[in-house]
Amino acid sequence: MSESESKTRQSAVLRALARVLRPVARLLIAGGVPIQAASESLKRAYVEAAQRHFGEEAGTDSRLSLLTGINRKEVRRLTTPAADEWGPESVTSFASAVYTAWTLREEWRGADGKPRALPLRGEGSFDVLVKGVTRDLRPSSVLAELVRLGYAETGVDDTVRPVGDAFLSQREFTDRLGPLAENLQDHADAAVANVLGASPPFLERTLFGDELSEESAKVLHEEARAHWKRVHDELIARADVLEAEDQRLGRPATTRIRVGVYVYVETPSGDATASPQKKESDED
């Protein structure tokens, strides 16, 4: 491949990546993940992908460095198992620690055993609470992050009150990340394999429409949901039959498959709501 062809390919990949990364960046910001931690994850992904998909080409630190553009010292660090090496702690991690102290430590609870509202400043205040956890951040920065995350709210009388169901909402948020990671990884693996010339290609087809009312989009969303329920049930039944046949014939059970469907709807304001229509996009 010539240098100009290589640059053209790189530019095309980066344009596609910019679109793919926008919703990822939105999730990172919503989750309070700083750019340093995201960059660390990307570097680790580079090294892991090189090791997994480029075989003997990635056999040494020098080869990994050439393939990824990451210097050898960093490659060695990234290939050495380490516990949660995410770089500088973000304001979110400190905010979570403050919230935990607020809800669990007896000195910050009221007579009913629940975390109590605190004055912003002075004895027994929110400032004192924060400084008991960290002196690296201003209490006002931690408060702003707690409010953004939905962990606390401020009153007109210069008090701060913890939001009681914040742990529940945080747990729900965390629980949703598992399916997101599994589904998007496999979808992305299939799409990338197709771009790189997988033969036969993985099934990947969509319908797209941008001239519908919001009401019509919702109808299509519900119809797609109903169709998927039928397909899902049929494939589960078929998988059970095939699994029994594999066992009867002594075939090694070493292969996995994920079949999925998604719907995304966006209104003119850019808000996500419920679902689209009719223009075929052939991507299998």
C-alpha cells in the first residue's frame, strides 16, 4: 500500500471513529470518567487488539510499539497486570466517597439514623464532611458534582441534603453497563470484521427513515419490538434443538453466538425517544 493510500485509509477510519465515539464520549461524561482514564482504556485496547488479532506480528514489545504507536516503556506497563491503573482520580470518585461517608458515618446521621441535611459552612457542615475525605478538591467542586450526579440537592437556606435513592439509581446505572458492553462489543466486532472482509460476512442490516412523525416512529418501534419477541422465541427453541443434537453427535461445544436487534429514534431537537422507517441500508 502506498503512503497516499495509507493516509486515505487512516482518514476514512478516523472519520468513522469520530461518529462512533460521540455516544461513547457522552457515556463517559455522564459516568464522570475523565479523559485520562478514557485514554488509558484506549491504549490498553490497542495493545490487547494487537496481541489478539495480529498474532506473531505482535510478539515483542518492539512490534507492539510499531503496530500501535505506543512507546515500548508504555507497552511494557500496559502488558503487565495491574490493579485498576486508571491515572488521576476524578472529582466523581471523590464525590462518591463523600456521599458514602455522608450516608454511612454516624456523625453525619440524624436521630432517625438517616443522613441529615448539612449547612454549607461552619461546624458540622458540608465543608467539614468533604475535608474529612479529601483536601485535594474544593468543597464547592465536590458539591457541584454531587448535584450533577443526583446524589444531593441544595436548599434556599444554604443547606445541602442527600438524595435518598441515589444509591439505587447508581446501581441501576451500573447494572445497565454489563449488557451495553457485551452487546456493543459483539456488534462492533461483527461490523469491523465485515469492513475487514470477513467471508461470509456477518448479518448486519438496518432500516432507516427520516421523514416520519414522532407518533409514526413510535408505532414502528412497537412493531419492531413485537417482531423481535417472535424471532427471539423461535431462535431460543431452535438453539435448544441444535444443542441437543450437538450433544448426541459428540460435537465440541466451543462456539458462541449473539443475535440482537436495536431501535434508535431521534427527534429534530436531537433528543432520543423511540424508533425509524424505510430506506434499506445493506450492511451484511
